[in-house]
Amino acid sequence: MRHLAHIKPLRGVLPLRTFRSPTVTAHTLFRRLRIALRRSRLVQIGLLVGFWLAGEGVVRLTGLPLPGGLVGMAAALGLLGSGLIRAGTLRRGANWFLAEMLLFFVPAVLAVLNHREFLGLLGLQILLIIVLGTLAVMAVTALTVELCCRWGIGADGQPSALD
């Protein structure tokens, strides 16, 4: 830089000696990670798969009688509810999974074609159980949401102090 010492900096332009290699701090890395999570669908899909694998690990270590995907989903829901992860962090990856959901059902359809007994009375009974189970889950969910909404509104019709 000595050979450039005789050059005076132009007005509005930083002198050469002020240019340094950028220092990478933990804050900078965390910020870059957040930006990458929000922009990249692939990274979000990887994060969702990571929750699933973490749930599988917890189930295997603890011996819980639950599917690992359910435990991973509960962990993701807990982090979303606590505010540690924002919904935008998982939105694009989750939308991809929802858009491509049909691909996940193709193996199940092929399995049904291998078992002809599902195409008769047994298949109708199973279909009836699935439909009734789905309706029951929807009804319980609707009642739970209704009760939570009523719980959040006081006797005077105003939102409670907890809001």
C-alpha cells in the first residue's frame, strides 16, 4: 500500500486503507442462515426432514410409542408457537410438500392393487372407517377451536386480558 500513499482519496470514496476483509461474526452467520432459510425451498425441506429425523431419534432413544414424524412435528409446532422459528421459515417447504402430496400416496395405491380383497366388501368397510374417523377428527377440531375462541372472550363480549 506504500506505493499508493501519494494518491489522495476522492471525495465520497473511502481511502484504500479502510478496505479490510469482512469479519464474520456469529450474528452475521445467524443472519445469513435466516435469509437462506426464507429464500430457499430446498433448505426449508431439509429443515422439515431434519425435524422428522430428530423426532425419530427421540422416539428410538426414549422408546415412546409414537411415530417419529409426530414427535418432530410437535417439536416444530412448539418452536413456531414459542416464536423461535417464524412461519416464513417453513412456509415454502411445507407448501411444496402439500403440492406434491399425491406422490406420497402412489405407493399406497399400488399396494391396494396388489391386494384384490381391498376392492370388495373389506375395502368398503375400511373406507367407511376412514371417512367416519376423518369426520370425527374434523368435528373435535372444530369444537376445540370454538371452545378456545369462547374462552378468549369474556362475559362482556370483549377479548380477555390475556390477549
